[in-house]
Amino acid sequence: MGKSDIEIAVLRHRKARIRELRHRQLLNAADVSPPEAINYMAKRLYMAATEGNIDEFDVVVFEGPVLREITPQGNTILHLAAIYGHVQLLEHIINFERRVMQNWDPIPNDYQSLLLRPNFHGDLPLHVAAAAGHAPVVILLINHLRILPNGMQILLREGRQEGVQDCWLVKNNEGNTALHLALKANRQDVALALIAVDVRVSYIPNEERASPLYMAAEAGDELLVDQMLQNPAARFEGKSVVHAAIKSRNIAILNSLLVPMYGNLINSRDEEKRSPLSYAASVGYDDGVRRLLQGFENVPYVRDHDGFFPIHSACRRGHVGALEVILEFCPDTIELLNLQGQNVLHIAAECGKNEVVKYILRNEKYAVLINQKDHKGNTPLHLATMSWYPKIVHTLINDGRVNVGEQNKLGFTALDAAEECMELNPTFRERLTWMALECVGTPRALKLMPYDPLLAHGPQEGIIQANEIPSAKKYKDRVNTLLLLAILVATVAFSAAFSVTKVPEESKHWYKPVALQVFVVSNTIAMYSAVLTTVALIWAQLGDLVLILNVFRFVLPLLGFALISMSVAFLAGMFVVVGNQVWLPLLLAASGGIFLPMLVLLVVPFVLPYTSSPTLFRYVLRYPFWLLMLIVWNDTDDDLE
């Protein structure tokens, strides 16, 4: 059945109306006149682009221009669709812009396609899509960019221009290409798509001097590195790719780089001017160290910018495994010295690497290193002392081959060096180091120094260094603190004497009379020790420096003894007054067994005279010191990677 003339006329009118609306829509969207000010994007258009609403987008386009509108960060509608991964809207916008441009005759000179328009950060839509990790969007953009005419230009900041054929190489304001951003987002699929378009982008460094090849090697992505190295004209610009492979600890990537065609890579340096072997040794990558030594014989003998060899880098960081691998391939490297004339034991001691020190001491063939001196005459013991590593000092002085009396070019033994470098109020680390030396009777070079009784007794109460005279005022607070503590102990002991006087008559436990006797003896000792300490410290208030130091040497052991006696008296008194329950004495015994040894451990190393002359006494006192150091001190310094 045919249509009537009226129906045909209606259809023609509708088609004409649709053509008119589409033409008006294209004219509205074009906005070909140069903008006098920034046209910020309307809310409805922004919502349509971020939500991927094609119908709403068409309605907004019909109402006004959209191609020039941007967000406050310079993002166009194409940027927004790419950021949020709306593939269909993205295709719709690109086709819409193409229809608009076809109706322009001629195309305005100031107009740039949405595909090639950067935002205020210098990002093209391809950049933001890669950064967001939307692989379908990136592939769609790649397909549309590849069909653009080669004569088109991309206008970038500072008046720079790039041809559309090089749009893959375009950097944003931070120097990142789209491939950089894809790798930062950890999107391998996006990165592979970009590499397939133009492999040249793999070798372009950003402002951080990191190329995509470097980033892929650092991430340990073998597939990406393999694809990037397919180009026979591969370039290695920016940061060292070999160092990146070492950092990722990926032996496959390292093997792919250490081939004859890339022979110059072995000479590359990182930001700290370290060779690949030095870097591998410093991070403790033993497999990488072995691979580098297998392929290149001379690398262990290449000095870094700071004068250290790779074997020194291993010792500085305390990596015994890397040290062993280097010595396995090149045993003569044990003799290498840095610019200061220091061997590997010097460096390990100065950096506080106890495991390396113990490894060298265990090997008899390295005994020549133990007392070797650097250009300043310092032995490893000197350097460990001046760096305040008590555990290293303890390890060295326990080895009978270490000559503790060796003098450097200033005429200082290790103990002299400690006292010369120590502050008037030494830190705990300095005190422990000095104690470690005193425990074994380390000598002083007295013939080079005028005799001074204060210096001869060490730094427990202060060191008088050259042209530096300590003032009695520095010890005022310490005197007052000890005086307050002594009075407190005496007061407690005096009060306790009237609290526990006899064993309750109803008690049938054998230990209570014994506990009462222990209480009486301990409390008496604590009382009189505290009183003597108080009287001695009152004399110290006179302000004479020699008197103060002598009083300190007398009252510190006495006060420590008073504290221990008071603790024992307290525990014994509790046994006396406790009831007949079975569990309470057991609890008291357990708590005393834990806390009393801890108290002794903390008090004894602080108050006992480590400068005592009898060798046997010093030998006995080494063990409380060693336990204290083991519990409260750790000689592992921060790893500066």
C-alpha cells in the first residue's frame, strides 16, 4: 500500500528539520571565533563527560558550544572521557568533532584538534588515559591519532611544536611521555600498546632522567624490557639501566643487558657515580655480583668517584655474601685500599659492620689487615673507637692478635683517641665504647701526655682535653640529683626498720626467720650506705672540681650498693609479713628472681670502677658490661639507600 502525498510531505519536512537541527548543533559546537577569555566548562557538560552519558552530551551540544570549553585544569571533554575510561563517549566525541571540522571552510588557524590539545599540565588525552591505565581508551586514541594528517602540529608550552607523527614522544610539563605514565601506573598492557606504535619512546628520559626502559628494568618487567630492546638502534639515555636491573634483582633482565652489543653499559654510573658492581655489592645482590664478575674480569678493580672499590662498598653496607663472592673470583682485592689508605677491615670497623669484622677475623689469611694503619696511622680499632661502635670495639679487643697499644700519627692509642674525642658529658654510646677499652686494660701513651690524675681515671666523671678546663658548675645538677636519691634511699630504709620488726607468732614457715635476718642486714647496709653517700655529696657542694670527681668515684659504687641492698630488703620484708598462702611466696620469689638481676645488670656497669688495676677484677667486670651492651645497644647503623 503506497503512502499518500500528505505522508510523504510530512516525512520530507521532518528530514529537513533534522538536517536544520544538526546544522545548528554543529554551528553551536564550533564556536570558531577566537575566545577572549577562558571558557570554563558548564556543569551539565562536565557531568555528561565524566559519567559517559552520550544522550546528555548530545543535548548539551545542541544548546551551545563545547569544543573550546575546559575545566580549571585545562581538561577538554576528550580529556575527561579519557580519564574516566568512557570508550563509547570518547568515540562519539571524536566523530562529532570530525563532522564539525568538515563543515568549516576554512578551518580556523587557532583551532587545534581535541586529540592534540594539551591541558595546563601539558597532558594530551593520550597521557591522561595512559596514567589512568585504561587500555581500551589508549588503543582507541592510538588508532585515531595514526590516521591524522602528517602536516598537523601539536602546540606545546613555550611555543614549541611537534608533528602529529611524533605525538607518542610528546612530554608533559614534568617531562613524562604517555609511556612513562603507563609504567608509573603499573599497566603493562597500556605500555605494550604504546611500544608497538613507536619503540623510540622507550629511550626518552624524563626530568628525573628515567627512561621507560629504566623504569621497566627497575620494576623487573622482563616482557617490557625484551620488547623495548627489540630495536637494533636502542639508545641508553638518562639513568643507568644496568643499575635498575640490579635494583630489581632480576637476573634475566641483567643477562639481557650484559651482552656484547651493549658492552658499554658495564661502564655506566648511577647518581652517586658508582659502577654496576659497586652498586650490586652495596645492596647485597650476590647473584648480580657473581654475574658481573663472570662476564667482566676488570670490574673489581674500578675505583668509584669517592675512591672506594666494589669490595669496599660491600663492607660499608655489611654484606658478607657479596664480600665472599668478590673474594672468590678475585682474592687479591682484599689488599685494595681507598684514597685514605684504608683496607676492608678499616671500613667495616668505621661503619659499624660487626658481621664483616667477625668474618675477616675468622679467616687466618687476612690477619695482616688487623693492625694495618691508614694514612693517618689509625688501625681498625682506632676507627671503631672514634666512630663510637662499642660492639665492634668489643669484637676487636677480644681477638688476641689486635694490638690495643698501637699508636696513630698523633701518638694516640685507641683509649687516648676515645678520651680525646669524648665530650665532657659523654653519651651512653661513648661511655660504652670507653668501658670496652678499659675492661681489657688498654694502655695510654703517657709519654706523649702530661700526667693528670683526672685523665688517668677516665671519663666516668669528665675528660680534661687539650686547652679545655671543665667547670665545677657542669656537675652541680649531677651532685644535686645523686644527693636527692641518697636522701630518699636513707628515708625509705629508716622507715622500713620500724615496719618489719618480728615474725608473726602464728607463722609456721621456716623461711620467715631467715627472711627477717636478711631484711635486717640488707636494710642496715642500705641505710648506712645512703647516709655515707649523703655526707660525701654534701662535701661535694663546696664546689672544688678535684673534690667533686673524687667524691663521685667514691659515692657511685656506694649508692649502687645501697639501691641493690634496699631492693633485697624490700623482698625479704615482704616474705616476713606475707600471710600463710602458698601462692604469694612463689609470686614474690619469681618477681625477685626477674627484677633483681635486671637491677644488678643496669647498676653495676654504671657504678663499678672499670679503671681498677687488678687484671682479674677487670676481667670479671667485662661480663656485666657485655650483657648490658647486648641488651641495650645495637650497632647497626641506618642503611642509606
